[in-house]
Amino acid sequence: MSFLLLAASLLGTAPLAAPQGKIVLVALSGPEDAMKLLGPYHHALIMKKTGKLKDIAIVVYGRAVAALSTKAKGIPEPVRNAIREAHAAGVPIYVCESALSSAGIEDVMPEAQRVPQGAAKIAELVSESFVPMQY
């Protein structure tokens, strides 16, 4: 049996490992830092394309909620495009209702799923073995 696996790997036909690991990208940075604002969405797409992670999610709260506002001015188009692309790739984007309320934001991009508290959603995901990474 081990000979067959060795032969398969030498021929490049070895079975691919199933995706493992879970990560939650935590978006906190606001529009004052466009690169940090772009980071979680852009990186989620890169991570998704590798096929190495089982699950990727994004939780947005704090000043970062501005990126999801349909009425916010000054959000760079590459950020908006990255949000759309990450969502289209199957990455759920959770936005904190409390942070939206504090920022006076009512309307958000359709890619965002509202949750009552961003911190509670992060806790839920961590309890499901997601590893947090903050931006």
C-alpha cells in the first residue's frame, strides 16, 4: 500500500489533502488607513484561492464598518471590489450592528450580514476552532 502511495506521489497523482483550519479576519481599521481597510477582504480571497483552509470568515466592527456603508464617501473602489469578490468566493462577512449604530450607519452593502455584536460573533467563531487575525 505504501508503495502505491509513494508511486502516486512521484507521478503527481497523489490525493490532495482536504482543506483544514479555520480563520476569522477581524476588521477594525477605518478609512484613514486604506491598506488596512482593504487587507481582510483581499487576504480572505487569497486564502480562499489556496484551498488550504476549511473555513474563512470576516467580522467587521469599530471604524471598519464605514467600508460597508452604501453612503460613505472616500471608500476606495478597490476596497469595495475586494468586499464583493470575497463574498462571491463564499467568505461570509459579518458586520456589527452596535458599531453601525454608533457610527450612524443604516444602509450597508448587500454582501454584509448583520450581527448584534461583533465581539460575540468572534467569540462564537473561536469556540468553533476559528483562529482570529486582526487588521
